[in-house]
Amino acid sequence: MSSPYQKMLDEAMGAYQQQRERFEENRKQVDSLTSSATSARREVTATVSRTGELTELSFPTSVYKRMAPAELAAVIVKTVEEARQKSISASAEAMAPMLPPGLSAQDLMSGRVDVRALFSGRVPGMEEGTQA
């Protein structure tokens, strides 16, 4: 015969395990994300990983052959950046359910969250100005 505390503990452990499994599934989904962007005139297509690392660059048409090197370089840079922004948005959307209320996944993925301020007063040694 179990006590009411044992039942509460079992329920808490079950909820924890479910949350942990959801987190692991979500982490795998985020880790496998890739995003692609194609330039307006289809000169180039860029694919990036979830971290924004360029993983593939292709030239779907021969339009790039008629471009000046500087013009092509500018199109490549712009297209890679578009793919990176898509990757950030997709990662943020996938991570949002795992974050505490009030914490923007988009800001977190874009590097606009001040981690020291977020944990200041909650985690010893994270006070503003403290050396880690």
C-alpha cells in the first residue's frame, strides 16, 4: 500500500519523464532543421543548417554566368542571409514550446537575449558584471 506522497511522487516523475521525452523529440527536430533560399532571378540557391552554417550552394540556372563577379557575390551573400533568417525563424518556432513564458524564441535564436540579465538573481555567479 502506497502513501499519498508516493502517489504524488510517481505522478511528478511520470510528468517529468513525459516532458523529457517531448524535449528530446523537439531537440532532434531542431537539430535536423535546414533552410533554403533562392535568389529572385534564380541565380543561386543556398541551404543552411539550423545554426546558419552554409551546407549547400547551387546554381539552378545559367543566369549567374552573365553576372559580374561583384554582382554574383552580392546575390550569394543576400541569398545565404535569407536562408539564415529562415533557419532562425524555423528553429525559434520549434523551440518556442520548450521555453518559459515571456522568453522570445526568436530573440533567443537571434542572439538578442542577455543571458546574464535573464539569470541574474536566480543563478549564483550570474549577477551582472560578475566574471564567469
